[in-house]
Amino acid sequence: MSNAGTVVLRLARQCLQQASTCRSFTRAHFDTLPVSISALPSLSRSHRTPPGVHQASQCIHRQRAFSQGTQRGFHETFAAYKLKSYESDKKPEKGLRFQKGELNSKEIVAIFGPKPPPVSFANRLLRVLHGRRHDGTLDLPLPDDVQSELHKYPYAFDDGLHWLRQVYPLDEDAAILARIEREEHALERDNPAELIQRGQDLGLYKGPQSGHYHAKLSDKEGDVFGVSELDRIRAENEAAAQREEEELQAQIDKRMAQVQTERSQALAERPEQGLEKADEFRPPNTFEKWVLKAQNRAQSKLTLDSPEITQRNLVRRLVPSFLLVSLLCGASYLYSQYWTRPKQSDRFFPDISLSFATIGTLVALNLAVFAAWRVPPMWTSLNKYFIITPALPYAFSMLGSLFSHQKFTHLLANMLTLVLFGLPLHEEVGRGTFVAIYLCSGLIGSFASLARHAVQRNWLTSSLGASGCTYGVVAANLYLHTDSTFSIMFLPPDLAEKFSFTGGTALAALTVYNLVRALGPVKRIDYVDHLGGIAVGIVAARWWKSNREKERSERKRQGSWWQTLSGSTK
């Protein structure tokens, strides 16, 4: 920006500073007046004004050339040559909305007097003026349609601007200073009011910084609007971060003191033969602090005496999960009924069998969640939706827990069982039925486990894993092959034949073992979940086997009828 332009704007700023003195005088007299619409007739030029208001209005008109309305013509100043002109994009200037809705005719009369402008024009004029106040560009010409209409209402400009200043305070001096900085920066030529209004139209911005329109002016230097809502949120976040750091440091200090005490006791009790080697004693490094912070964020701050836990009855704990389980099981049943084998050319991986693709996808999902447990920032979400906690259950955890494992041995056992028993079962019953058995076994087993813990009020426990799913797959496979012979893997042929058993025997032994263990006290292994999966697997296999026998008998009956009709014999 040229020096001449800067001088012109700084002179305008001095005028604003003088005018602000008069404006503060006006505000002092209006402090005793209500701001509601019912008191707005006193602001109209055609009504009687309180003492001091007329004088202040004259002071504003005398000091601010841009507030003279249509009594003086507008001329584009040399100082504004670097500003982006309004309506440069061939669209009408919208201004800046100062409240959620439009003003009605009664409110317009309260502002402009008994002979006000039309309601639509009055609202547009107020929006344009408010946008110019925000941009510090009240000295620039108004849009042509507004300028031409103002000749019919010579006091509309002053009345509207006066009302906006009283009802919607805004630091116009700071707006002009921001305009000067905008002109001196080559990359900032857009008018802020246009950007803010565009954000309001898109729903991304719902009002001034304070979050509401009647905002108190901020004490912050250069802040045009009221107290910033963003600053409030930032202050809350900074305070929360400070508290988190203090709690983390207190936790570290406590642990360090505990380790120091244990170390001192160990040194005092050392053998007479000499001093034993002490463990490494140091505060946590940056990475360990990051992990500890993520752990603290993931852990719930609730206790067993918290109202969220004590006031939650059995119905509120179980009904949401029951509804989700019912919905997913119903969807699985429909999938099993309407699934048809796709054409080989329509598949993503036509060279891979359907059974291998299905089992591989399930294994990949379990591996992905297992890897997520190794990422500390993920612990907060995983603790909510991928592990079942009877004290505060989330319905989605019924599904998420089926793919969640924290220990590699747990994951390996379930996935190995899924591969060994799932592949042959998938080949026999098809993808639709297999997926339905897998999901329904896990969902019903998880819900049975949750109901058991909720009834017994076992709040200090949790469960996760695909064990219910795999037990359902194993039970379905064994039920469909009750007379088949099974043997233990990796045994020599003679030993394998000696320790062989039928599918029915294995299924009965598996069911009895889990039933006995489930009737005992709660252990680290969720046997109720296993029993639920076994029950679903048996029922699903029986239902599929019965339907298959009906289909065979129907095909046989239709074949016999055709042979009789055609007269053919075997």
C-alpha cells in the first residue's frame, strides 16, 4: 500500500477514535434503556429521543463522513484501491447476517419509523451495513440497487447504522486497523464479511466468534467481534492439557516414590555375601510418557459408586445390546437365504476359492484390530467399542468384540481353529450360511456372557475375542459329521488311529466340558460365550441339514413324477 493511502486510512482512524468518544457517550445514556424491540421506537428519527441521544447522533454524523447516508454522495477513496471490490464475482453483495432470521415489518417500523423502507430492502440494507462495519469499509460506495433506493428514504442509512451500533456492538476501530493490515498484505484481499457469510450459507459458521449475536465486546486488542468462542474453547483445552500434565507428573512421582521405597527395602535386606544388582531406576522417557498419557485417556474416570453405573438397571444394560444382536442376526439370516454364488468373472480375485477368500478376510479383520491394540491413541475407541464391559456396556461392542484380541496366543488359537474347521464347513454350506453361523454364534455368545455378568453384577470383568464364533463353526462342523472320524494332528499314523474319535463324541465332550466350567465361578476364560456359540452352531447345522434333506426329497419326488409321466424306467 502506498504511503498516501496509509495516511488517509490513519486519518480516518483518528476520526473514528474521536467518534468513539461520542459513541461511548451515547452508550452511557442507552445503558439505562432496554435493548429489546419494544424499546426500539425511541431509536427512530421520527420519534422523540431521550436526552443526549440526539446530541450523540449529531456527534457521530459530524465526525464520521461515511455515516452521512444519502445526504452526501459516496466516492471511492484512493486508500481502497487494493481492496477486493464488492460484487466482483458478478453476484449481489449479501452483506453479513446479524441474526438468524429476517426482521419483520413491526421490527422494521421500530427501527426506521412510521414510514420505513420495504421489509426486504430494509433487511438487505442492514446486512450490507453490518458487513461494511465488520470490514471497516463504510466509506466505500454501497451497491447500486441500495444506493438508488436510499434516495427515497434519506434517513434509512443513519437509522439503520445507529440501530446496529446500539444493538450489535462491534469494534469498528479494530475493523479499520484490520483493513489497513489487509491492504498491506498482498495475499489477503478478500473481504472478511463475505467469507463469513459464505460460511454461514454453507452451514460451517453459525454466527460471530462469540457463538451468539448479542456478544459483549472483547478486551482483546484488535478483536472486531465479541469475546471469541474459539478463544474460550482454546482456553478450556489448554487448561485440560495442563491438568492432564499435572496428573501425569503426579502419577510418575508416585510410581517413582514407590520404586524408591521398594529399592531401599531390597538394599536393606540384601544378603551378607554382597550387594545384589539393583534394577534400572529412572523416570519414564518421552515415548513412555506418551504411552502412559494414552493409557490414562483410555481409562474411564468412573468408579463403581458413580451414578452412571449404580443407577443403570438391568433393562438399560441389556436392551440396547439385545436389539442390536437381534438386528444383526436377522440380517445374517436374510443374507444366508438370498446369497447366490457370484460368477467367476465378477469376483475381485477369481483365482482364489470362495472359502479361502472368506476365511482370509475374517483373519485379516482380526489381525487389523489386534494391530490397533498396539497403537496407544486407539485405546480410547477400542475400550468403548471392541471390548464388552458389563459395568457400562456399549451395544456396538457386541459386534466389535468378535474381532478383538489383545494377546497373540488368544488370536492364534482362534484363527487356527477357524482355518481348520471353517474351510471345510464353508465348502459344504456355502458363504451365506457360513457367515451367518460365524456372526450369529459370536453375537449370541457375547450377549449371553453380558447377561450372565449383568445378572450376577460382575462389574470388574470384561470379555473380547472370536471364541464364540469359532466354537459355533466347530460345533456346526462336528454336528454335520457326527459319524466321521477325527484324529489329533501331527501324530504318527498308528497313534492317530488309536486316539481317533467321532464327530458326535467330540461335540458332546466339548459341550459338557464348557457347561461344567460355566457353572463354576467366573474365570479368565468366558465359558458362557463358548456355550452360546456351540448352541448356535448346533441349531444352524441342524436347520441347514434339514433343509438340504427336504430339497433332496423334493428333487427326488419331482424326478419320480417326470419318469412316471414319460414312461421311462431305470
